[in-house]
Amino acid sequence: MKGGAYYVYILTNKLNSTFYIGITNNLSRRLEEHRAGLNDSFTKKYKTHKLIYYEVFNDVKDGIRREKQLKNWHRQWKINIIKEINPLFKDLSAEWGS
């Protein structure tokens, strides 16, 4: 299946203690849904609303493959890739108008 862009993203909470990994074709909308507490009980429960990492894919299958890969990684591996592009764990959602 092809079309548009797909985003694999990592959210965290204010303490950077919990990670949520997801995929979407509309990152701005999805961030708003997470913040509003829609659909995901995990993001609502742990308040993982801060976007700290994302990757863009043209093919949904590649994005899903990457999402599954990241979900299976050890926490330190996730921290390492986040720090490569976002060493201070800043909220990147400003780039998306969120």
C-alpha cells in the first residue's frame, strides 16, 4: 500500500520516564488526539504528550515495520536514537503546529 507520508513517532511524558511509539499518516492530528485523551488509554494514563522523535516513510509497510522494530528495542537503544536528533528531549510538536 502506498500513498502520502507516514510518521513513526515517539512520545514521552514530562519526566521522560515513559515512551509511547506509534504510526500515523497525519502527525498533527494524531498529536491533538493524544493530548485530548482520545483513542489511547496508554497515552492518557501516562500523559505521554511530548513529541521527542519521528521518522517519515513513503510506504506504510516500511513505517509499520519500523514501528514494530522500535517497540521491541531496549529502552537504552531508544534513548540513543532520540538523542541523535534531539539530545535535550525537547518537544518537537511546535514543528507541527501543535
